[in-house]
Amino acid sequence: MQRLRLGTRGSKLALWQADYVAGELRQVLPEIDIEIKIIKTKGDKILDVALSKIGDKGLFTREIENELLAGDIDLAVHSMKDLPTFLAPGLVLGGVLKRENPQDVLISNKGFNLTSLPRNGSVGTSSLRRIAQIRALRPDIRMVDLRGNVETRIKKMEEQDLDGIILAYAGVKRLDYTGKISEMIATDIMLPAVGQGAIAIELREDDLNTLELISPISHLHTMLETMAERAFLRELEGGCQVPIASLARIKGDMLFIEGLVASMDGQRVIKESLIGDLNLAIEIGTSLAHSLLDKGAHSILAEIRQLGES
């Protein structure tokens, strides 16, 4: 019996994703034995500091990647949005599973949506991307830094009497909290994070055997869409500490991508879209980044980086 060792973080969502990947593999390879290994990352250990202040692009992946490079695991399963755009030497993105709905959602135990939130109401999130877009829409809203897994954030919302929190629909659905959703936030109001809703499988670049084993469960359209988004992000050199958003969708044989760069206060939002042949996914994402830079995103990003260094 062939054996695969799968590395993952230990949160409920990460374990759901690992179990899902294992289940998909067992469907196409019923004879395979899959061992799931839980690996604690830096992002799991530092819970009292905002992600934007840590400024580390490998917060939720580096320790897992180290075990992959050392040969202690055969594949790593990540939320695609946590995976840095530049992978460690010797590692590759081996596959991407079919994407869940990439939208963000508002959860409010008071029943609010973004329009009905009271003036100066409180919304919890640790994402600068979400904060900037909310401020562009509702500058009166008080943003409260909130970290932790899905269930922890819901509990903190209740304990701190917040008017709402913003989460990714994919995680909410996978953990069966959809009944708590008070609004599915339209992407023209809040563009998602790069790769949001997709599950990534990372491999050693020389491990052609494992690449062959996982290839039947990789979803081509999701791979192309996220490749375009990651090319967009890579060209802008953005990470979790920069308000950057992107969403690509394939329609027929064309790839449509939207991208956004915003100032921290939401006062300046540069948003563009581009369409092209789906086989040119990386080139389209890169071109969109250049378009935003030409329209002023360069000065916004320089200002944000300067703030981060001060």
C-alpha cells in the first residue's frame, strides 16, 4: 500500500481542508494510506498581535514547508490565500482543488448588514484589505482588530458586543456556520483576497510521483484563476500587511480578472479589470498589476510601506 504524509496546521478549518484533500485522494486512489501530520506555525503561536504588524509572508506556511523540504511530509495543504506568492526554493504549487465561493460575509448576531450597521458601529477583522474597503464604503464604522479561527472570532464578537465580523464564506461554510451569515458581501463592494476559497497543495519540485498522484484532484480552472491572481499580487509585491484584493473568473475560454489597491483609510481605491485568453493567466494578472501601478497604486503602496518601516 502506497503511503502519503500530509502536513497541515491544526485549526478546525485547516483539518477540514486536510481531511477533504485526503478524502478526494482516496476516491481516486482507494488503495492509498494517508497520514495527516499537524504542524504548528508562527501564525498559530502569535495570537495577540495584528497580522499587519508582524509583516511576515510565511506566517502560516514556513514551518510546514520546512518539514516538506526535509522530507518529513510528502505534501502540504494550505488555504491558498495564506501561501506566499514566492515559494521557498525546491517547492512548487502542485495542485489546487475546485474553489468554493470566494466572497466575504458579514456575521452579526444583531442581524445587521453593511447598510443597516448603526453609525459608528463596530466591526471585527484583522484584514487590512477588508478594513480599507469597509472604510471606503462606511468611514464611520469603527474597525476592531480580531484574530483567531472562525469559532474564536464568533465568540469574541459576542463577548465584546461587536455589531458584526467579516469572514470568508468558504471557511464559514466548511465549518457549518452558514446559519449565522447576515449578508453575503457582493464582490463589487468587497473584492476578496488573492486565492480566497481555494485549497492549495504544495510539493517538492522533484517529487514527480506525488505530483502524479494528486493530479486527478486538481481543478484546472481554479488553478488558472489563482495563478492570475497570484501573478497580480506578486507584481505588486504585496502581502497580508497591504490592502490588495483580486478575483479572477473563467467564462468560456476567457479569463476575467479584477484587482484593487487601497489606501489604509479607504480614501483612495484604485480598481481595474482585464480580460484575456485563459491560457495567458499569468500574463493577464501581471498586466493588470501594471495597469494599477500606472494609475497611482505605486504611490499608495510606497506610502503604506513607509508607514510600516516607521
